[in-house]
Amino acid sequence: MAAAAAMWLSATVAQTAPASPCSPQPSNNCKYTCGGINYDLSAIQKAMNKPGYFLDQDTDDHWYFFTPCGPLPASVTCTSGSATNNPIAMQYYGSDPNPQPPITDSCGYLGSFDTQVCQGFGANQLQCNYQGGTSGRKVLYIFNAAPTVGMPVPSETNYPQYQVVFTGPLTGGGVPDVPGASGLSGGSLFLILLLGVAVPIYLGGGYFYNFKYTQKRGIEAVPQIEYWRQLPGLVKDGCLFSYAETKKFVEKLREKAAEAQGNKTDPALKQALADDTGEAATPYEENKA
């Protein structure tokens, strides 16, 4: 269903804009200029769910190894396939439910990056054809514009023709959504800068100042050394306080839940427990005596 929907969307988009030949940038395999439109597939490249490549299945449970920009990494090989220079994609049709490269049998390359021919269809689609795969295999890459990156959809359209449909930003922006995608949030970058830059500057600068101007030496030159000495105890006290307050809160919740269910403590049982622990007698006990 996903493959059929992807093929329908690709055909619809392609029909709405004329094709323009592309000129790839020699220094960046993810960038193309087609009919005055600049494409950048960097966001899709960064979203690969394996180290250096995408791995996904088609509707027939065949596995595909492929990259959006440039050849497959050297670690992804098909030893039983034909000698294909710089393969762009590889199919595995064996029975292993979790294939790991290198693949030794039941596999084939789908095309060579050296045969790349790309066309742009307006700002919303880019297509690239690759030939020279095992036993005449060839593959069409279709890139459809979308705000975020989705998992690519590989398929065998009509042997030996294959297709991979990508969705994502075609201008290099956007946020990768594919599991395993790379990319750091603003908060992560802030913490990295704080811990990796600000803290060393604070400690190093403070130590230098104390060493030079206050004549302190060794650990005594560490800025606010008394605070750092007290920090473990402060952390311990804070944890104990938080634990005690949380325990009280939980006990109150349990009492309210018991009252709501009508499970109030029997007064006689409560008095008996008080007698066992040596507590003072209540008016109930005095009247009984």
C-alpha cells in the first residue's frame, strides 16, 4: 500500500512540472542545480537509519541497502553480484530476517552511481536514474518535497527496474524524523557548550586568578573551593529531604484513597495497636476500664 501510494504521488507530481536536466555539484553529492532550482538532499542524507546507509524492506520482504547521496559505503557489499563500480543500492532476497553486510549470496546491485542522470520537476520533486546493476538491474530515485524526512519506500516496479521514493526537505532544511537519524536539538547544543566551554573557562580562569593574585596553591586555588567541598553533603541532604517529602505525600494519597473506598481504620484495632506500642490510652480505653 505504501509503495503504491508513493508511486501515485510521484507520478502526479511529475506530471505537473516540466523536466529540467540537472548539474550535480562536484564537491557535494547531495546538491544539484536543475533548471535554475537548487536542490539539497542533506537532510535526507543525515536521516539514514544505519551507519552510512538506509536499510528497509519492500512488500515482498526483500531487503534494500541504499544511500540518497553517493555510493554505498565500502562495508556494504554483495560478493555474489556482478562487478558494479560505486553501487548506489543493493537488494537482498534471501531468507535471513536480519541481514548484515557483507552479503555473500542472494543479492544484487541495483545500479552504479557513475551512471547517474538526474532531472528536476519544479521545486517539489527530483528524480535520478542509475543503471549498470547486477544482471541489468537499474533503479530510479524519486525525491518528493516534504517538511520532514520520512522512511524511504523501496520497490521492484518491473524487473529489472527498481524504485526508491524519498520524502523530505529538498533544500537542506527540516528535521530528520527517521529512527536513528542524527541531529542535535538546541537544548543539547546549549548543554554541550555549557559543559564543554563555560565550565572549563570558569575553573581554569578562577584557578589562574587565585594562583597569581591571592597566592593560593594546589586545591585551595580552585574557585569557591569551600562550596565544592560542601556540594556532596548538600546533594545528599537534598536527596534525603526530597525522599522524606515524597514519602509523606504518597502516604497522604493512600489515606485519602482508603477513605474514599470506605476502608477506614477500626477504632478498636487502632487502640490495640496503640497499646502494643506503649502509647497513652485514649478516652475509649479509659471508659472501657
